[in-house]
Amino acid sequence: MLGDDITKRRPGKTTQARRLRRNETEEEHHLWSELRNRLLNGYKFSRQVPLGPYVVDFLCREERLIVEIDGFHHAESQSDIARTRWLNAKGYSVLRFWNHEITRERRAVLDTVLAALVGQMTERCDTARFYPSNLTEIDKTGEQQ
């Protein structure tokens, strides 16, 4: 299932990611200031990372965790549902937060991200907006065991 390399550069995606980095939202800026330089318990995050046909907001490659920040236009978004399913099928867990959660409840957001990173969250949770990978075990090389 992971045979196709979704990290392979797709035409235009690197340019799109660079543009998104330059034009980050206030919420992305605030969360990035907490995740960058291994500030969250030593976990390395990258921002605006091309993965297959998508560019994800934040990615911890080591733990295969994607963190997305959503504005109101993402409510009930069918394209976000399809995107999350695709990323889950490729071995990535997705954790989504609303903009206002970053602004008003940043400590709780960081605690939730950390819980996902250390494996305290393993089951899908619509309330916490956590969608685990569809693959049961993936080793660090990205191969299903």
C-alpha cells in the first residue's frame, strides 16, 4: 500500500508549499512557534509539507502525524474528508484543530498533539478530530509490517 512514494515532488506542490509558508495565517504562526525547533518534547515538525496531491499544515515524519488547522470554511468539507481518508490510507494519522482552538486553547491543543505523538490516542475520535492511520503497524522505513 505504501509502494508509491507520496513524498515524491509533484509539479507545483513545492511552489504551493513555499507560498503557503510565506502567507501563513495568524493561527499557523502561533502553532508553528510552539512546534518548531523540536520545542514540543523534542519532536521534529515541518510545516506546509507536500504529500502526494496535498500540502499538509504540519508534519511529524517520525511519528507519521499530520496536524491541520481549519477555518470555518472547512466545516463539513467533503474534500477534507477525502483528504483525511487518503492520508490515513497512506499511513498518516491526522489531527485537526479549529482556528479558535489555536487562539484560545493553545496549551490544550499542544497537550492533544503530544498525546497523539506518544500513542495515548489510538482510536478515531470525532470530538477531538483525531483520525488514526488505517495501517496497523508501520516501521520507520514506511513499510507495513
